[in-house]
Amino acid sequence: MSGTHAPTAEPSYLVDTGTRTGVMAWLTTTDHKRIGLLYLYSMMTFFFVGVGIGVVMRLVQLTTFQKLVTAQTYNALFTVHGVIMIFLFVVPGLPAIFGNFFLPILIGAKDVSFPRLNLASWYFFIAGAILAVLSLFTGGGAPDTGWTFYAPFSLKTGTNVSLAVFAAFVLGFSSMLTGINFITTIHRLRAPGMQWFRMPLMCWALYSTAWIQLLATPIVAITLLLVILERFFGIGIFDPAKGGDPLLYQHLFWIYSHPAVYIMILPAMGAISEILPTFAKRPIFGYKAIAYSSMSIAGVGSLVWAHHMFTSGMSSVATMVFSLLTMIVAVPSAIKVFNWVSTLYKGSIDFQPPLLFALTFIFLFCIGGLTGVMQGALALNVHIHDTYFIVGHFHYVMFGGTGMALFAALLYWFPKMFGKMYSKKAIYASWFPMFIGFNMLYFGMMILGMMGMPRRYYVHLPQFHTMHVIATVGSWLLVLGLVMFFAALIYATFKGEKAEDNPWGGVTLEWTIPSPPPLENFDVIPTITRGPYHFEQEEHR
Amino acid sequence: MSGHVHRDDLGSRLGMWLFLVTEMVLFGGLFIGYSYMRYRYPAEFHHGGMELNATLGVINTLVLLTSSLTVVLSIVAVQRGEKQRAMALLGTTLGLGLTFLVIKGFEWSAKFHHGLYPNSPHLATLPPGEQVFFGLYFTMTGLHGVHVIAGLSVLGVMLWWVATDRIRQDRYIHLENSGLYWHLVDVIWIFLLPLFYLAA
């Protein structure tokens, strides 16, 4: 469809057309595309800070480097690594970047329902980020509780937990307001003829994610608020000495934080569902099954939180119920994987970098997902609880899943967002160290966990040393791959060739408009007459 | 700075309802904590409830319910183009909200006077269940009080907007949404009343 739109006089959204120019034009923008880019730049900055901390932690496990970092600093490092990667990177994740940029375009709208609220969400995000950074250097020093802030230690420690927790509270606002915005946008701003089952699957993923953001985030907000109140006023609800119960903290925390992992992964699955049809040149297999599985993951995923607490001391009935529900949530995830693979079957596959990263996602997510089901089994859970196995598992899901999908989505939509094409060779070259390093690092961690290496330990026993060395070398390869990947993209934003309007032959709405899109996306709001992935009809015309 | 002017009252209202959902879940977390603790310490919660002044609680309930009524009436007045009446009704709402806060302030200071506040030496001598009861009492009524203050601030802005004709007969969605928020503040209080004041 490239070149079918008339050459337009409308300037792209990257050109300042308002009264303000330069940085001020960006900081006061209400354009969903610019806000998407603001998120992209800020989140990637935090991501690399988090990566840096991760590398230092790996170095500590090479015992020669232990002089650099004390045990207390190590506690702060894994806490801050978790807080940054969770609250500043994967939770905002794909919705903040690609949801903002592409949701209105995919449903044929000019912007989200509440553009100013959208900008406010970004400011909440930045405010939370600044507070989180401040918490490292003020008060009693960087928090050392782990990102989970478990009571009663988080109530007693002298480090600056209150500020870090408040930062997470503010970040929760950003997440909630984005959720409200997306739900309203999808309900109200679909183009004429864009029925629910004509929406691209990314929209379904964002819709179910937004509902989790809405229904789960307030719980963590109140929980974190209670931690602050407990620290300042001693209200006693989590304090056993005053009749409170630390287990209540764990429940409240995971009532949010388990659904939060679906906030992280669902939009990633949505992006994969966009990428695969484009490069297989055929409609997605099982459109409705994927749409419904997004919603059922959102539903069932809200009922499995206590599988984080099998060793915390719950009744055996509760552990069995949560174990069963945990295994059930694997079903809709598997439905997606089978549908993706079926989409590729007999497709005319056009192998391009976004597809490579999408397939990497499927591979790594399957490992992450299946090891998750393993942990849902009660007997095994007792053995691997709080070991490196858990650390390896959730990095497979969060980084191998959400991270790789984010990279795939970035590669897929980069030409549309910036109007430039990157060097495909450079991206392929970055994939090898990234993929090999990733598996050395995190599969190494899972082996260590099975051997009995506990997580969050500053030192390790001699029998674990070899695997620690392998994992650390893997981390270097992984970072090398990441640097090559982003260097190629940053180079492309400046010196890349001009991208076509539809470089991949996609058929969803974003490929019908210029690259980069004009300020109001569409000259004329399109009228939709059929489902989103119609490749065969394209060929017949 | 999009060039087109976009107005979608239904969308605004939907957004507001979604925001109210988040507020309900926020308090929902506290209600979970309350239910669990009350299940654990039934006798202590009964005894703690006896310390609270049920008469003041009921008066405050009536004050808030009336203020919700005046908000609704002010919306009707705006719809009918009766600006003066709308402003008077909104002013009444603000007055009633402040009355609620004043009564609440008297209650809290009486509790402080009796040494019933978190971390107080007197409270530490009481059984653990009662300490949790008062911890929850101050947290939940305090958080509700913050919402009352937020609601009053918003309604204050609405009063100003009605005065300056930013809210008028053909454009009153902001006032409607503020009214919805005020009703939520009201509804939460209706749950707090039996949970604490009538717990005895």
C-alpha cells in the first residue's frame, strides 16, 4: 500500500508547529506520539542505569572484585536494580512507549481521549523517577530491602525506604492514569466501522493491560502508603508487636505485584501478534482466541498472587488452590504461543530483524513460562524458593519476554516513528552476543538455583564458582549485544536512510500514513470495513 | 497542541468513573486489612468501637449526605441556567464539607487527649487488637479526610468556574464529574461509619 496516500503538505509530528520550539515544545506537548518518545528516551536511560547495576552485581560474584563493593552496598544494589527495572522500565514498558504512540493510530484516532492527562502521566513518571534517585543519596542511604519491601524488615531498617516507597507510589499514579486514558480511548475514539473484533490485537492487549493497571495498582498504592505510615507513626498493622501481621503485607503486595507481571507481558504479547502476521504475510491464526486469552490472562492472573508465598506459612488448602490457579494461567499463555506458531505455518515468511526478535521472544518466553509452571508445583517450589532459579526464571520472562518483545516492537515500528531505517546487518550482528550472553547468564542462574545457590547473597560457596564465572561472562556478552543494538538505532536516527511509508508490507492502519506520521495522524479519519490482517485480499487486488 | 477542538462528555464521564474505580480499590485494600484484623480480634474491635463517639459519627454522616444533595441540586441549577442558585448550593456544599472536617477534628483531638493515638504510651498498654483498631481508625478516617479536603478543593474551583461562566448551561461536565467524586467521598464514609463507630 506504500505510496497510495497523496503527497501531503502536513508536516510530520517531529517538526515544531506550535508557538513553542525546541525542548519546551517537547516538554509541553500533548501529542501522543511525542509523549511516546519522551517515555522511550527516559525509560531507556533508566534501563541502562539498571543494566549497569546488574553488571556490577555480576562482578561482585567474581570474588576478586569484592573489594569494590561492601555487603551493605550489594544489598542496596539489588534493591535499586529491582526498583529501577520494575517500576521505571518494565511496568511502564510497551504501553507507555508503543501504546501511546500507536494505540490512537491503530484504532484510527487523532489522539488519546485525555491528551493533557497523558502528559501529566509522564510528569508523574519523571517525578517518581527523581524521588527514586533521591532516595539513594538522602536519609539513611539507599534502601536495602529488595524491591519487594517486605515487612517487618522494611519497617525497621534505617535506610531510606520511605522515600523509595513514596517514589513507587507516585509511579503507580502514572500507570493508573495511563490505564484510564487507554480504556476511555478504546471505548470512545475507534474510527467508524472499527468494531471490537476488527481492532488489531495490540489494542486488545493494551485494553486488558489497562484494566489490570486500573484494578491492581491502587492496592500497591495503599500498601506502600501503609508502610510509610507505619514507619512514621507506627500504626501497627504490619507490626506483630502491636498485633499486626507481616503476612498481610505480603498478601497486599502480591495482590498487585503478581498481576503487574501481566501488565508487563500482555502488551509484549500484543506487539508479537502484530509483528508475526506482517512477516508471515498471512492473517493471524485464531484472532479471537488471542483476544480472549488476553482478557482471561488479565482475569485469572489476578487470582494467583499467593504462589509467591508458598513458604511463608499459609494453610495447605490455600497453597493448593493457588497452585492450581497458577497452572491454569499457563493455558491462555500457551494458546497464544500455539496461535503464533500456527500463524507462521505455511506463511510466506519474509525474514527481517523484527521477526528475528519476535521469534527470540517466543523461544525465551517459553523457557520462562514453563519454568514458571514448575514453580507452581508445591513440592518443587519449596526446593527452589528464594534461589537463583527464581532470578533466572523471571529474567527469562521479563527480559527474554518483555525486553525482547520491546526490542522487536522497536525494530518493527522504528521506521514509522522516526522515518529512518536502521542497518539490518548491525542489528543481526548485535543479536548473536545478546542471545548467547542472555542464555549463559540466566540459564546459568537457573542451574545455580537448582544446585542451591540462594538469591541476594553477597558471597557464595566454592562449588558454585564455576557457574558464577560463566554467568558473569554471559553478562558481558549480553551488554555488548545491547550496546551494539542501541548504537545501531541511535546512529540510524541521525544518519539512517529515509524509510518508506510501509517498509514491511504491513496492513494495519499505521502503515497507511506517512513515516513519520503527521501531527494529526490522518488527513481524513478512515472508515473500517474489515478485520485487521487481510493479506490475501491485498494480493488479489 | 492539536489544532482540532475535541469534546466528548461521555468519554470524560467514563474516565471519571474509571478513576472512581481506582479510588474504591484503594480503600478496598484497607477494607481487606480491616476484615482480616476484625476476624482476628473481634472482642478488641468491639471494645475499641466503644471508645468512639457514635453520635458525632452519625451527625457527620448526615452532614455529608446533605452536602451530596446540595451538589446534585447545584448541577440541576446549572442545567437550568440558574447561576446564582448554583453558586449558593455549591457554597453550602463547601460549608457542610468544612463542618464535617471540624467535627472530625474535635473527635481526633479528643482521642489524642485520651492518649489514644499510634505509638502513644497509653495505647501501648492496651491489648494488641485495640492498637491495630486505632491504627486502622486513624489511617482510614485520615485517608478519607484527605479525600474530603481534595474534594472540597475541587468543588472550590468549580464554584469559581461557575462564577466566571466556564461552567454553564451547555457545558457542565466538570461540575458533574466533581459531583461524582464528592459522592464517592460520601459513600466511603457510609462504610466507615458502621465499621468503626457502630462496631461496639
